[in-house]
Amino acid sequence: MARDTVETHFTETVSTLEAGPPRDPGLPVREGTSLTGEQCASLFRRQLDSRLLDIAARWLRERGEGHYTIGSAGHEGNAAVAAALRPTDPALLHYRSGAFYLTRSEQAGRVPEQGIRDVLKGLTAAADEPIAGGRHKVFGHPDLAVIPQTSTIASHLPRAVGVAFAIERARALDVPGAWPEDAIAVCSFGDASINHASALSGLNTAAYATFQGQALPLLFVCEDNGIGISVRTPKGWVEAAARRPGIEYLAADGCDLPAAYDAAAEAVRLVRERRSPVFLHLSTVRLMGHAGSDVESAYRTQREIRADLERDPLVRTAALLVEAGLTTPDELLTAYEMAREHVLKIAEETARSPRLSSAKEVMEPIAPRKPDLIAKISPMAAAGAVREKAFAGSLPENDKPMTLSQAINRTLADALAVYPEMTVFGEDVAKKGGVYGVTRGLQKRFGAGRVFDTLLDEQAVLGLALGSGVSKLLPVPEIQYLAYLHNALDQIRGEAATLSFFSRGAYTNPMVVRVASYAYQKGFGGHFHNDNAVGALRDIPGLVIASPARPDDASAMLRTCLAAARTSGSVCVFLEPIALYHTRDLFDEGDGGWLAPYAPPARWAETHVPIGRARSYGDGRDLTIVTFGNGVRMSLRAAVRLTQEGYGCRVLDLRWLAPLPLDDLLRAAELTGNVLIADETRHSGGVSEGIVAELLDAGFTGAVGRVTSSDSFIPLGKAADHVLLSEEEIEQAARKLLG
């Protein structure tokens, strides 16, 4: 459907309207509604502006000055949803939310032109656009409580559940949150999106939480236009899919502004009073196709297209105002032409706005870090009495040297004691203390409000973290196994890592995702419990990937990640080698070489591990073995045997897989001129590929070799030994490299 068809239909239809007897604008605009004539007239102006922004988007695209044509035409009824909410209620909006955004902007006291300029600057990729700064066309603004969402289908629903959860949890913990205590969260999405796994995860998590009595003030708004690009949604499917235990279902005609407003007002009332979720199902239409390049006639009949046009919400609101005697057709048409001219004039102005002009400028908000502040925050410990209580009088620094698992446990306890906004959660982390006991005892010490179990859904776990982080809590979710993380990777890739980028740092989701990782564990094998694939994480811009091997490193690095999250909004993934959790010895049985004492707070500053700093062992001048994770222990053992043969070896533990410690890597490489990379991840797509590339890019001219695990999934039992990196392979590769 072309824009001229939509515009012509509006003008021709409005010109034939007949004015009714005048109504008091302070009274309902028609019988049976709570929407007043004054409110209706105001919302019509925002609906009109939204429609004209869609016209402007296509006009700009034709001139080569606009970059986005997925519009809101037919969905302008979402202005009613915004009107029913408060401007402080956090909103996560889909890409047909133009009228909602303009209404929210006006609610917040801004003049209408400001909202219009926001959208037009997004369409033209202007560098001074207020949310993404020309990086993407999104609806968002830090002053409007609108959290920007990318166009990944329905990926924001798990986060929306997390935001609603965080509103209540911040109040329960008596810590400052991002939203008012009585706020509710709202997220909108289309009918096709309800079938996506992330949407199902969000809806199921909301139902699951409510079923258990958890307060969750969340309004789901499905704007159902009956079609997803070209695929029809079966009639009745949205309602059938939406009806879940604990979620109230309401429906209304989204093309009828009073009906949409009344339903939205009731939905908002229920959510705000009951603190439980409501699913608001608005029937809408889609005008002018999915986007500017969409040829609807290829998959829809002219009768279907015409039927949508007859339900045009802008026309229906105009008719309502005329029938109520609040305006005349001539006044409406004059207002339309004046508004059209005004919007296109602003569009022409914004097309001349400066654009992003360099890679540095584009990438600036990806991962802003404050290393000096991180170093200052990282050593913070709770006050003496508080810390004594947290550890029941038995401080960890007075205990015997610890395993990796024990060190992480004590560090989490120290962090929970000093950061009241911190929460630890995931599958089995509470009473059980995790599959490997890493979180054992934390719930007993800090309560179920701060350490708790979740349902078995990694998207839900990460969604809770995303919503909590953007709401100013400090979430530390656990993913039970690295293989399970891939079930929900888009929550990190598409949601967590992009938020700062698409909001110029106005919104962040600080979080530290703990993941039981890698292979080599005894007696509990198979691919899904032994996974060595980290390539999908390493290519996510700005993501911090920590990979500690030793107990003392784990403590210091975990404190660093928590400080980075708090100070810079960093998204950190903390990979914990399962096989080293309970390891005690290094060379011989009983030597305790893999244990380490827990450093007292007085030493945390001097033992601070900055992001991107490696750790070196030995001072040999013949060979540098570069490794991480399980490879550290294997390489140290291999290095001792090589030293006994007369070779001088040093081992470099990278500790950080993103960003890689490039300065330390190059320095260690230059000291020997021979580098062997011992990489427990796969030969293809593994970490070693990146290390080799960095050495070459830095101009290293020495010899480089690598030994890795095979390009295989990890089988059960001893068969795994055939495909995993071994100490013997490290030794053989070292001898070959040294000639």
C-alpha cells in the first residue's frame, strides 16, 4: 500500500464527515468511555504526527537521506497505552511505537516538536540523535524511561520481566532503584513475535513467577495486525497463546482510540494495584506494508489491503472528533496539511545534521571503562562488623589455602556483604549451592531475597539479569554449563552487549554471568557437561570474558568484574573451569600446589587484576607457552618436564579472553622468540586463532606454534581424551618448536 493511497484515503474520508452536536471537551468523547474530548484531541495530534513521520521516512528514503522505513502506520492506537501510563514507568517498545513515543515525550513536559525531531534524527542517522546517536533507529530516551530495543524479534520480553522483577526486588531490599517504587513495566510486541522462543520465555517466566506469588508489575501489549511481514497469524491464536495462569487477559480494538484507552487504563490499574502481569491484546492494522521496500500485493489481495485501510485508526479518531462536534472536517484537513508541511520541513533540516564520522566515534559507547575507578572500587570490603557477621566470625583469610570453588564462594560472600544491591541467582544455586557447591551457604547467610533459584530456562535467567542491571541492581546470574549458555546467547549478544551502544551509555546492564565451563571433569561427561566452545562469546563487541585458572586469580578477577559492572556498566562473562573447581595439587599428590590462601581486604589493592592483564610463571628464555583455563595447569606441568631436559620455559596465563592482554602477550613472546599456544578450545574458531593473529599484527617475527583440542564435540568417558588437548601434546609441540 503506497503512502499516497493512505494519505488520499484520509483526506477524502475526512472531507465527507458530518459534524455532530458540540460536546464539552472535558466530558467523555462518546458515551461509555472514560476518554475525554480534550484527551482525544491531544492524542489525535500525536497519532497524526506519528503517521506523518512514516510519510517523512519514505520521503527521506526516496531522496537517499533516510535509512529506515518500518513505520507505525495502523498502530497509532498505542498512543492510548502511553496515555494510560506514567512517564516514569519503564517502557520497552517495539518498532511500531511512534505514537506511544510521541505521547510519552509530551507527557514528560517536552514540546511536541522535540519528540518529532528525536524520531527524524533516528531516521537520518544523525550523530546528535538523543538515544543511539545515529547508530540505529530505535525508540528510546533516558529522560522518558524508554529503554531502547533493537529489532531482534521479541528478544526484549525476558528483559522486561527482569525490569518488573527488579522494581519489586529493589523495594524489598531497600536499595535505590532506577524506577519509582510503584512503577510498572510495559513492553510491546507484534502478533508474529508471540511465537518466538524469547517471547515464550518471557511470558512463561511471568506466569511462573506469579504462580508462586512473586510480585511482577508488568504490562504485556501485543499489537496484533494479523500478519508478520507476509505470514498471516491464525485468527484466535494470539488470545490462545496469551492465556496463561497468573496473567490477566484483556482485549480491545486498537484502531478505536476510546476502546484502546479504556482497556489500557484498566490494564494499567490492575498491574499497578495487584503487582501482577496483564496481557493487553490490541487489534490493529498494518498500513503501507511492512516497510518501504515491501510489495504487499505479492502476498495480499486488494480486498484485504482495502479492509485494513477502512480501519485506519487516524481516520477513525478524526471521525470521532468531528462526530463529537469538537472540530470540523475543514479544520482537520487544514491541520493535517500544516502538520505535514511542518514535519517534512523538520525532516529536511535533520537530513543536514552531522553524521558519525569515524570508527572511533561509532565505537565510543561500546565498552566504556574506567580502569582507575575500577581499581579503586575493586578492593572495597564491608565494614568489619558486617563482614564478621557475613562469615559468622570465621573470616576466610584465616582459613587454610583454598580451592578454586572455595575462593569463588568466599569472594561472592564478600561482594554480597559490601554491595547491598547485588543478587546471585540461577538454576540450583540457592539451597543446593549449585551443582558443584560453589554457591553453597550463600542463601542461608544473605537470605532468599538476594540468593535464589530460578526456573530452568537460560533466557529467563539472563533476562532477569538484564532487567535487574538496567534497573540499577548488580546481578550475578549463574549458567550451569557453558553448553547451556548457547541456548540464550542472543540475550548477551543482541540485548546485553548492544544496550550501551544503542543508547550512548545512557542505559547499561551491569552484570557478571558466572558459567561453569570447559571440559576435563571426571565422572560427569558428555558434550553438554563438557563444552569448550567460546568463539560465539569472543566475537561480541565490548564483552569482558574472564577465565581464571587459580583460586587467587579467581578472587581478584571476580572483584574486578563486579567493580567494572558497577562503575562502567560492563557485561562480564566469568568462565570457571569445572575440572579445576576442587583441584588441590599441581605436580604430585598432596603437594597442595593448586591451592591458594584467601587474601585479606588489606591486600586487595595490591593484588588487583586489571581487565586485560596476564600472569606470567617462570623466567625461561627459550620458550613461552601461552595458555588459559585448564591449559595453565597442564602447561606448568609440561614446562617443569621441559626444564628438566634443559629448556628454559615460561608460561603466560592470559586470564582474560576478551579483551586479550596484548601488551603482556607481546612482551612474553619477545622475551623468548618462540611461542607455543596451548589452547583447550577447538582448532577452528578457538582462542588460539585470535592469539596468532594478534602476534602477526603486532609484527612478531619469532616462531609460533599452537596445539589445540580437535574440531569435535566432546564424547562421553575416556573417549574425550582423544579429542581434548593433553599435556603430552603440549610437550611434543614444544620440542618440535624448539627443534
